[in-house]
Amino acid sequence: MFKQGRAMKSRQQKKLLPFSAGEQQEIILDSIADGVFTVDADWRITSFNRAAEKITGVAREEAVGQLCKDVLKADICEKSCCLRETMKTGEPIVDKKVYIINADGRRRTISISTALLQNNKGVLLGAVETFRDISIEEDLRKAIKAKYSFADIISKNHKMIRLFDILPDIAASASTILIEGESGTGKEMVARAIHNLSPRKKQPFVAVNCGALPDTLLESELFGYKAGAFTDAKKDKPGRFKMAENGTIFLDEIGDIPSSMQVKLLRVLQEKTYEPLGSTESVEHNVRIIAATNKNLEDLVRQGRFREDLFYRINVFKINLPPLRERMEDIPLLIEHFITRFNAIQKKSISGISSEAMSILMTHSYPGNIRELANIIERAFILCKTDFIEKKHLPEALLPGNTVRTDSHSNSLRDVQSSYLLDILKQNNWNRPQTARQLGIHKSTLYRKIKSLGIEPPL
């Protein structure tokens, strides 16, 4: 009975496996959802599975025997081929994002991984590349970015979304705008967005940092001067208002201008005229003024350091930009934006950031706001030689145990983080994996953060 069973099993195995080793390999490869192809030492394709056919639009019979670069037509084929790198170093490459052109001439985004092909004696036979189509993921990422961006300003914070809603109306008007916010919050970017959305968009946008100019130079820089106005004035020089005619002038750090200039600027706003230095004639202007400050102008008015009448002239419509520590949900979006930007500038192809590094960046106070985050990512690009920014690529001051208090907000940062995290948890009905996905961090990192902030989940 036992022998009979073994014989029957043997016949069944023969029925199930009536294929050669090559045919079995082909069946296995075709059952894999990812595209797979192998190359020999001359870079010619030796196998090409069904998923590879579907993604590239190239038939197996056409692909086999061709150079892989002629089939994939990827953006990295000529200068930074991953297969060549793997065969040169022996090191695999994992999940590198590249672009290919399929048989229909369409650009597709794929994620590729490579490895060596060796026989059981360690002799190099070639290399294998697996790849998957991530075009849908890219389209989704673009859709998310489109939803949470406006004129190059990126945010999902409710205050910023409200600003996005009204920016077109602000731009359509001719009123003077006051933008308040800490240094690095993007005041000039908002000012440029207003200009670019306005009827003046084809005219000049001129930015002036009032706080960077000495008091003695500020008047001549803004209004220009006539020849002979002072010793070195050999010829007439137009000021920034003249350069911005019919367009927009952005007066940054307006809270730093001296009292004497405040009087002259008030006249510019009231009468729409100004006098170049050394001139006896007034010049009319057609310039929209957008002012910005990192100070509280109302406090300066109460202290007698800023004219009340000028304040009311520039405060027709006020925009308050929240600091980054109050919009921590924007950090993953901003990091992705900066990675895309620096990839283009530095000709790199960094795919993203590790969950550990993201966790560190999600707990920093950012006294320098968005500008500081941009600098952190740019610094990481200098050090990063892999596909992902890791903890080791971040400034030492940000790492656990090396935290340096850099501003007066450090004492309240814990409360800000706790309140923000509590809100996100409530939004997700205390579903921690879902909350972690929304924040773009690993769930274990979220658990540690909940514990460190002393947040108690409901019973």
C-alpha cells in the first residue's frame, strides 16, 4: 500500500512538472508581479518576464538579445546605469526611482533594484534587475501636492489653507498689504505670489530689505537721487520705486526703518508721490506696496517707535504667517518639496528620508522656520551618498542627547507638540498606525513620542 502511494505520487509529480528547467524558470518569472530581466556580461538581455513586457510595452521576443538601454530607455542608462554600478562594485541597489520611455513613447516612473547573477562557483554571469511601475504613486503624490500647494507655497495647515482661498482676492485688489511673521516663514514668497496673481504680474517685482540698509542709504535706495545731490552723485540714479513703476515693491522688515523715513514713506502712501534726493520736484508713482515685518508693529506703535498713522496706512489688509512649529504637519510635505528641488539643483536622485530621520525633524523647534528646514535638507544632500537621507546626515545639534535650546520657544515646544499630536490622534479616532501614516513616520516612532509627551490614550 505504501509503495503504491509512492508510485501514484511520483506519477502526479511527473504530470505537474512536464517542463524543462528553462521552461520552469520562465513560468516562475512570469508569476512575479514585478518586472524582471537579466543581462549577460555584455549588457544584452537574456530573459524578460511578462510583467516587464506589460510595463515597457516591449515583447519578450523583441527584448531578448537587445542591449538593456535600448529597451528600457531610462534616464540613467548612459551616465549612471544601476546594473553597471552593481557589476562594478558587487553591491545591490534597492528601490531607486528612475524614468523610462515605454513602447508608446510615454514616460513612466519605475522603482528598480539590481543584483549580481553568479553560478554556484561564484563566477559572474551577469546581473538581474527587478522593477515596478510607481506611476500611480507619483500621480497620487502630485495630486496631494496640488491640493496642498498654491503658487509654490506648500501647506496643509488650516490657517494656510484659508490664506490660499483668499490670496486671489487679495491679489486682485490694489490695496497695501502688511505681512507679519517670524524670519524664515516665507513672507517674500507670499508677496511674490500676490504679485504674480495680480493684474501687475507682467510688471516688475522689486524687493527691498529695509533692515539691511543703513539709514543714510535707505532714502536714496528707495527714491533715487539727482546728479550733484552729494559728493559722489555724478549722474541721476533711479530708486527702487522708479524701478517698480506699474508693478509691486516689497518693503521687507519695515519695522526697522528710522522715524525720518517713516514720515517720507507716509507721504508716498498718502499722496502717491516721492522726491528723489536732491530734487525739488515730486514724482508721481503707480506702485503697489507690500510691507512685511518680523516684529509686532502694534507694540512698536505703543512704544512710540513706529508712527501710528503709517501703521494704519500699511495695515489695510494684514496677513499673519504662522511659524513652522505651529504647522508641524507641513514638515513631510516641505521635506519632499526640498528633496525634489535639491535633486534638480545638485543632479542627484535621493528618493526620500528614513523614518528615524523624519522623526527627529518632526520634533525640532525650528527657530529659523522653513528657511532652517531647507538648510538642513541641503546640508543632508552634501553628505548623503545613498538613496535615503539618514539620521547620520542631520546636524548633530538635532540628534537625541545633543539638543540645543536656540530660542525662547523651547520651553513651550513640548506643549505645542503634545497639542498637535493629540489633535491628529483624535482626528484618527486614536488609530495609531493610521496617525503614523498621516504624519509620515513609523508607528514605533509614534508610540515613543506618545510616551515621551505623556499622552494617555482613552480607556
